[in-house]
Amino acid sequence: MASLLCCGPKLAACGIVLSIWGVIMLALLGIFFSIHSAVLIEDVPFTDEDFMHKDPSRIYRLYEQVSYNCFIAAAIYLVLGGFSFCQIRLNKRKEYLVR
């Protein structure tokens, strides 16, 4: 049977640390974008035309789009963290089988 092990223990541990950081950071950014934080206006992809209208719904829609993208990226980091966790478990099982 082919082994599913493709990462060493150090790379898998690094993957978990980076995944945890990515999930926390992107989830917080997603929350702040969803509440329309004024500090993050520079990160919203707007045009000059969006500011010409009196109705702020266009800007809010862009905030929601960026928030949605942050939550998707956090979910991808969560999946990669799960993959790294599985790799750590496989590495530990391999250590027990060799000895």
C-alpha cells in the first residue's frame, strides 16, 4: 500500500503554525471587513465612480466581497492545517512502526 506521507515532521509542524496564524488573522480581517471598518478602506478595491453616488451601498458591497474572500482564505488555511496535522500523525506512526 502506498504511503500518504509526503512531509517530514518539521515541515508539518511549520505548516500547522502557519495555518493557525493564517486562520486567526484572516478570520479577524473578515470580521472587521464585515462590520465596515473605516481603517481598512485602503484595502477595498473601489473606483472613483463608487464615491460619486450618495448611497454608500456600493462601498458596503465591496466591503462584504472582501470579507467573503477573507473567510474563504481562512477556510483554505484550515484545510491545510488539517493536512499538516495528518502528516504529523503519520510521521509519529512511522516512528513507532520502525522500532
